[in-house]
Amino acid sequence: MPNRLAGFFRAGSYTRVLAAVGLGFGLSLSYLADGQTTTAAATTPSRSNAPQAQAKQESASTATTAQAAEQPPEPKEPLTAANLFEAVDRKAKRLAGKPYEPIHANTTPALSAMNYDQYRLIRFRQDAALWKDQSLFEIQMFHPGFLYREPIVLHTNPDNLRDEQAFRQEFFSYEGDAAAVAGEVPENAGFAGFRVHYPINSAHYKDEFLVFQGASYFRLVGPGLTYGLSARGLAIDTAEPNGEEFPIFREFWLVKPGPNDTHLVIYALLDSHSVTGAYRFEVHPDAPTEMTVEAHLYARQDIRKLGMAPLTSMYMWGENHVGPVDDYRPEVHDSDGLLMATANGEWVWRPLTNHKGLHVSSFSDTNPKGFGLMQRDRDFNHYMDLDSLYETRPSMWIMPTSDWGSGRVELVEIPSDSETNDNIVSYWVPSKPFKAGETMSFSYKLRSVDNYIPENTGGKVVGTRIGWGAIPGEQNPPPHSVRRIVVDFRGGELDKLSPDAPVHADLWTSSGQITEMKVVRLPDGKTWRASFKLQPDGNNLSDMRMHLQLRDQRLSEIWSYVWYPSAVN
């Protein structure tokens, strides 16, 4: 797989691709932290540095080989659920002492040359599902082919989880244009991933609700929701000039649940050039569906930027989009905002944007309570898309359950001209660098929800709209750079206030002049609107924070937004 593309997966009737990020294209990165902004030019790595890099890598390989020689041989007793995580952890530690070895693809040229429409005609036979009629959960595997060429190793035998699940062509049906590859698939082709089924929406049918396929990507949905954004095991050097590294889950262990068990435990081995890791996933497909994640990492090499609990999504346009869109759909996005619960009890909402250039925003904190990419807008009339059903896409909420220490939530917004590109990434970056030879452990809960976080009880931002600050028919209108910004809030104590309550907006901006601020209740009787004019200071961006207040009582979460004057230049 080319290093510019990763995270390919089925999304409706098309394939989603993670957009290229800073791979020597000379992109400009804007970093925002605590209201301060710096800009760094991403440059193509110099060829003259290649010998030094190679020498460094050879040195690291020598060191890791020496470490591997010191490791005792791996015990060969039967592997059961009781000792599984320790065994996977030992394997990750042992692997970190050796140079990285890419997975060998066992596909044929015909499988590799498949397009998406051909690939989706290879279907797993439902009667071959693992644990069929033995558990509430069933497992179906993905066939190798198309972009999924590197096989995973899958362990499912409850008596000895060292045993590998063998690939068998009779597990699959080859229909239509895919029939030509039937009978030509190697016996050692392996599986490209797997999906988990459970009666999540109906007691009489087991819906697919969890998928592991491609690099360290996985998707998770709750009742009534459809696939949208993805989670990942780990992100390395996202939006860095040297290019992103995509770790892979190369091996999985599935613990067979009891006949009436309502949770499933999965273990995974993570591997990449820079890091190895042991992961434990415990998933509860309830309302909402929730997964607990525990990770133990081992660094092979120094890692410039480690992204914990990464989420990947798509945002094309929405209410805050500037400029015309030649499309019948008012909005197109899997997520419309980043929500954060800070250690000091603040709730912060950052609407997503599709900028002209790559932008990276940082939000510093210590032991955050949570963060996630949310799809708040649940109104079909705001999307009008009968195929994609964006109003049913899930939100994902991350809740740390261990000491994450100091660091930052980072939001990456990549310019995109296609909804088939994943162009939004968010994750936690610890302040302490992760150096070669070091270990790291962390844990969190991942919740798949619609737009409801019960802990967030205050008023919420439900809309951000931006336009020219001129009044229609104005004789001497202001420059086009002057913006009218309108932010709507709803919920919490706001619902109980009378229309004449003295609600006001507390607004701060890093630069630019704010005028004509006013707060009014809309005719629907429950939405409060804050509107103002922004006169930017030349080409300087305006990093803004605003919330609604009644006397000394805070009524809402914090609206956080960055306006770039270049958006209308």
C-alpha cells in the first residue's frame, strides 16, 4: 500500500481513503495552542540526509537484534483466555527487539487488480460464520484482494489460542465479475480482516456492528446508527513533514463468549517500523455501544509525535462553509465538530472546517476527561442524502481511564474535494516524548453514540454560520474581509429562560475587532443566538472562544473557532 494512502474501507457504495498529509508536499501547518499560533513550512526531506538516516536505522537494527538475543525463548504451553494478554504483551516486547518485517502479501495479481465493485462481490457465507448458533456473537472474515493484500493472523480456537484460523475458499461465494478468481486463491492467502455481528437492533437478526480491516483501523456503531468515522489503534507523525507512519494490527486473538454473554474480548498485536504493542478490546454492544481499550507499547525507534486513541472522519461542507457549493445537498460530513471535556470541567466545541490548506489545532490539557468527533446534526433535511444517510452516522467519545498526564488534543483538518477522502483526524499527544527502548501503557473507553453525552448538561452549540458583514443594500459596505458570525445555542438551562432574560455572550479573540455583539432568543422558543461582526487584523487569524452567561452563571459550553482571512481572499 502506498504510504500516502491508508484506511481504505467500505463506506456505503464507495471506498474511503485517508487524505495525504504532509508527505513532502511543502504544506504549511498552523499550530494553535492556548491562543498562540506559529506557522511552520513543511519541506521535502533532503536527499543528502539519506545516508545518515540509513546509518541511524542500521544502528537501531543492530541494537534491537542484540536485545532480541537476550530474550528467553517463548513458552509453548497452551494459550487460553486466562493468560492471553500477558502472552501477547510478551510477544510485543520480543518483537520490539527485532527489526520490523513487513507482512508478505499472498494475493494473486487478479485479486490485487480488483476494483471495489468487483471486490464486494466476494461475500462471506453466513452459514460459515464463526460461533454460529453457539453465541450471541458471530464472526465473518474478509477475503484478501483489492487494496487489502496483507493478511492478518487470526486465532479463534478456545482450547488453544496459539492455533491459527486457516483460510478456506468454501467460506466465501464468488459472484458476478468475482467468479473468475474462484479456485485460484492460494491456500495461505489469509484473511484481510473480520467483522462482528450481534442482535444490536433486533432480537431476530444479528447486525454487523464492529469491523477490523486495514492497518490499525476499526469501526464501531451502536443501535440505529450506520458506519461513518473510524477509530485506530495508534497514529504516528500525523501531519508531520516527514510523512505519517501507519501501524498495523498483524495478529488477533478472539475469545469465544459463552452462549448468553453480552460482551466480547479481542486481543491484538500492533506492529510498525517504530513501535510494537499489545491491545485488549472489550466491547459491549449496548445502547450506547462501548469498548474498553488497554494498550501496552514498546518503542523500536524515537517517535516524533505519538497519537493515542486516534479518530478519523470526513467533513466536506456544512453550515459554516464559506462560498457556493455545486451540490443539491446542504451538508456533507460524517462529523461536524470536535468536543472536549477538559480537566478543569470546561466543555469545548470546535466546529469542523474544510480549509484551503492543511491546519493543525492543539488544545493543551492534563488528564482530560474526554474528547471525540461528533455528528451533532441529526436532521435529514440538513443533508437530503437518501444513500449516505449522514444523519445516522455515529459520534465517537473517548474517555481516558488511566493517567494520561500532560499533553494536547490535536485536530488535523486536511483540504479535500471529495467525500470519499477521510480528511479529519483527532488524537491525544502526550507531552513526554516516546523514545526507543521505552514502554508505555494507557487505557480508555470508546463510546459510539448519536450526539448525546450525558455528562454535558449545559447549553450546546447547534449551528455556526459565517457570511459577509454587509447589510443588503448598504451604500458604503465594509470590506469583504469583515465577517458576520452567528452562533446558535440550545439545551440545558437555556430551555427554561424567558425571552427577556439578560443573557449575554462572553467572547475573547486573539486578534481582530469585535463589534455589534447581541444575544437574542429565536422564535422557536428554545434556541439562543449570539451574533457579531469580526474585522480581522490584516491577514492574522482570529482564534475565538465564546460562551453564554446569565449574570454570574455560565449557561453553555465554549464555542471555539479560528477564522482565517485567506478563506475569502
